[in-house]
Amino acid sequence: MCGRYATTTDPGRLAAELDAIDEVEATESTPNYNVAPTTQVLTVVRRHDHEHPDDDPRLRVRRMRWGLIPLWAKAAEPGVPVKGKPLFNARADKAATTPSFRDAVRKRRCLVPMDGWYEWLVEPGAGKGKAAKQPYFMAAGDGERLYMAGLWSVWRDRDVPDSAPLLSCTILTTDAVGELTKIHDRMPLPMPREHWDAWLDPDHPAPAELLATPDPAVVADIVPRAVSPLVNSVRNNGPELLAPVDPGELPEQISLL
């Protein structure tokens, strides 16, 4: 499960690093330390140019709504899709056969760049105290940016001619592996760089193995750290959310993380 994450990536810098086309408005580059569903988030896709469809596809950095809106979703009012539970996660092992995601699995796959993601571990309370949820931040130990597998969609109101497209995405999740199982049984599906070409290919389906639970070695460099409960509220959004807290009171089984 991935319901919150952090990204401080500047879209222009990201595009330059990836030799991609920056399609993000210049005013949309604020770091977000507490990304929540329905937020506009950065994604990386590979697409052909509409005016030159025979040219090779290029990487493109785009903003999309986090919470996929299926192509077939109805409109609540002209140009506005019906509100429903945000589809911000999709199970990698079921996405190809789930109506909301199967079309995207075939044709519209993306990467979701992030600094790391948050997860909550339920810890027993002392004595008669209630159990508490301790937030953790999972990030690469060397500070490198992470890229998670995602799916995306383009929704239009069919009853409104020339309506503006609404881009939306979801993050694929898989069984947690390695040390991350001590925090939660699910995790976002990492997409190593050597698989980007196949994953982002707009002209061919992705190999089935890219949707499989990865080897623990893929996440061996991701280190969980306890962080402040400030992240529990989406109103809080600043670098202090990523600061580690004293792990001295953590349960024995995770005290070494």
C-alpha cells in the first residue's frame, strides 16, 4: 500500500537528467513532502509526438492526478468525472485483469519518481494504553531518487466536444520483500532503470515478469526510518516530515532498521 509519499524533484531538472521533454507548467514545481491521493504529481511516460507519429517515442515529464480515472467513467457534470474512491494504488498481480486498469496495463504505463514513501506500523501501547501508529519513511540509503511503476489514463467527457483531457495515474503495489516486510506487507513496485525501455514502450505490452514481485536485492538499498507523526495530517508539508525520530522506543524486531 502506498498512500503518501514525498517528492522534491524539480520537473525541469528531472527532464534534463532523463533527456526528456518537460511538459509541466513552470508554476508547478513546488516540492511536496506529503503527497496525498488526488494531488497533481510528477510522472514519466514515453510517447510519440502527435504531429510526427512515425518518429521514435520520447520520454516526457507530465503532471497527473494521483488517483486513476478509468476511460469509461461517467461525467458528474460537463467536463467533470463522477467522484469515487481514488484509485491511487493498483495490485500489480491483478491489474492486467481488473477493468479499471487493464487498458492502462496494455497501453499506458509510467514511472512515478519519488524521494521515498510513508508507511504506518501499528505498535502496541504500554500497559493499558492504546496501540499507536508510528509513521516510517522508506528511502534509498544513498539519497537517490526512486522510480515506481505506475499506470495512467486519459479521461474526456464524451458529451462535450473538444473537452480538455484529464490525465490521472495510479501506483502499482506488490508484496513487500526483504527488510521492508517488517514495516508493511505491501510496497510500491520499483522499476529498475534497466527495465524502463520495456516498461514505458507505448507500442508493445510490458513483459509479464515486470509485474511480478521483485527480488529482495532490488530494494536492498531502501532503508526505513521512523519519522514524526506530523505526517499524519496532510496540512503539514515541509522537510521536517523527513527528519528521523529517536528509535530508542521501537519494538525489538525493528530497532535495528
